[in-house]
Amino acid sequence: MSIESRRATSPTARVFQERPHTVGFVSLGCAKALVDSERILTQLRAEGYEVTSTYAESDIVVVNTCGFINDAVEESLDAIADAVEQHDKVIVTGCLGARAEHIRDCFPDLLAVTGPHATQAVLDAVHEELPPRHDPFLSLLPPGGIKLTPRHYAYLKISEGCNHGCRFCIIPQLRGPLVSRPIDEVMDEAENLVRAGVRELLVVSQDTSAYGADIKYRPRFHRGSPLKTNLYDLAHGLGSLGVWVRLHYVYPYPHVDRIIPLMRDGYVLPYLDIPFQHASPKILKLMRRPANTQGNLDRISAWRDVCPDITIRSTFIAGFPGETEADFAELLQFLEEAELDRVGCFAYSPVSGATANELPDAVPDAVRDERRDRLLAVQADISERKLQRKIGNTVKVIIDEVDRGQGIGRSEGDAPDVDGRVFVENAQGAVPGDILEVVVVTADQYDLHAVAQPVKH
């Protein structure tokens, strides 16, 4: 008998030749939920499961849901309904899963329902239905784990939960209080991602500025050097890895001022994503948000003095309960004075469980929508003015895709999915992840059009 035939008939070989269990996966929600999905998928793959995005090929389906606003809830419920209609083995996890009773009422035949960042609970539910068939020859993982983003950028989650009590938000109910990851663990993950080819790290959490506050900024050792678990040491450490580092969800606390020189000096991108939410002191108090609009304007001005190229993006809520036309006018005036680079706006939507639902003087839906549209129109003019000033400038762009010689990418001031893009001519030879120097030739309200300089790999 030949070696080949002995292998084919041995008990071990028969086990290895069994088809691996296949998990269908649906991931909804924000970047923080995306990281949760990546952690689950990485562990499933390490245990020998295959992953698919189609129901027909899957032995079991996992739906990672969002439950932050009503539109997200509806999208999550539709995704669960679609999964249940097409498959008889469905597990629900994520923020909407924190409302397990409601989910079970709607879908009584689910295998399991878990809340957010519940990797082990999801794995336990999968194991109970489909025990793992581990094959060490097949279960090899990339150094950065399983990612749902393109290879050249990745989200790096530094904490879970939030200690704020904003009236419009139920994140603390869904994800619990702030729990910071040890800084050495974050740095190890970042280094693995860079080794795997990541060129841009997007730092996310519910409150990035509060990183380490829950553990009193406890120091840890990384590569033999002490690092405090705080935003400054983290930004400085990540900035030493030689890739783009982008900070999201940064509250304008005074200690953020220390980060701005790191942006000026090239350690982190000159980019801050700050959720101001409003500018009327009355509405900010009703929201239970910091109510220092003039202080925010002064801080923005001081940041620009230190780092003139800084890009500031923010989100706002129009039509919060109690908002008058005068309150909204204050918000528009803030936008004109602040000249923020990127702005998103939501018409206020009651969220089940949010204390804002108890406030009087609800704003009619039509008025909420009209104010949102008016704010976005004002901001579009501001954005266009600011982008026009870039014409003739040389800027750096990270390429996301290339189509027939045209590169489509993002400048240092553009995060994936939420900001603008740069359309680059003469990008032949570029590949996703390349960082090019380009000259801006035209601009519109949101995007830049540019010509590439020689490619840098």
C-alpha cells in the first residue's frame, strides 16, 4: 500500500477531510461593532470554522446588530427577519441583543441572543450547535486576525462602554461603563496589524479622550518601556509605528490639547472627530452635555494656531426636544464661526430607553427634518469654501482603489465612509494602501480632484 493510500484511509485523515462547519455572518452598526465582529470571526476561524456571507452555504448564521437609533433598530430587525426566513439556525448578538426579551418576542426560534462585545457567549452558542472540527493544517490566521475592512486600514478599539449620561443615548445601557484595554495589549495588536500590511489605524471607542480614566491611567510596560494608559502615551506610541493614525470620538477635554503638537509633528494625523452635538447652552444642558460653546470655539482656534492643517469633523442633532428656532440659530452661528471641515447631522429620533423621551416640547418631525437639511446646506457651503483653498496644494492621499489609472483615496483629513474622497489622475501603478503625494486641481462641496506625483510604495 502506498503512502498516499495509507493517508487517505487513516482515521486522522478522514477527520481532516470532513467539510469544516461554515458560519454565515452579518455585521451591522458602527466601527466599534465592526471590531466586535472581527474578534468573533478571528476566533471562529482559529477554531477551524469557515465563514461565508451567504445563507445557502452556511450551517449557522450570526447577526451582529445595532440598536442605537430607530433606523438602526429597524435595519437590524429586518436583517434578523431575513436570516430567520432563509435559515433555521440563527444567533443574534450586538447592541440590539441587549434587549433579549424583545428579540425573543419577535423571533422565538433563535438559537441564542447575546448583548454587545460578547465574543465568548457567541462562540459558546456556536459550539453547542456545531462543535468545532479543528484542523491545524487549515486553521492558519493572518497576523492581524480576520478583518472586515480592506487590508490597508483597520479599526483599533481601545475601550468598551461609556461613563456619560447623555439623555439621547443608550450606549451605557447597552455596552456598560467605560472599560479601558491595557495599553500594552493595544500596542501589541497595533503592531500585529502593521506587520499584516495595515497602513492606517483608526482609533475608536465610545469616548477616546477618557481612555484610561477608569484604571487611573495605570502604567504598563511595552517593549521594556513604561507607558501610561492614557491618550497621549497611546498616540505617541502608535505614532512610532510609521503608519497613519486617526483619532475618532474625541471629547474636547483640556488634556486633548497635548495631542495637537503630536499632530503638528507627524505622530498622528491632524484630524479630530469630536461629537459636539449642539451649540445652544440650553439644549446642551437638556442633553446633559458640556455646555461651553465659547470655550469650544476658543479651543478650536488654539488648536489651529498650533497645527494649521488640522481637520475637525463633528456630528450634531437637530430638533432635540425643547429646541426653538433661536436655539437652532445659535447652532448655525457656531458652524459659521467654527468653520468645521466635516459635519454630519441627524434629525432627532426618540430611542427606546433614552431619558430624552421624557422631556417636554417635542419638535414636530417635519421641523426636525427641515432643520437638519438647513444645517447641512450651511455646512456644504462652508466645506466647499474650505476645500477650494486647497487647490494648488500638495497633499498626501492613501489609495483605497484604482480603476483604469484613476486612484480613489482619502487625504489625511478624510476618514473611511464618513468623509470625502480624493480622485487622483495619473495613478497608474498605484495599489490600495499606497500613500501618494498629489496636487489638488479642483474641489467641490465634499471631494477633491488631483493629479498624482510619482508613486511611493
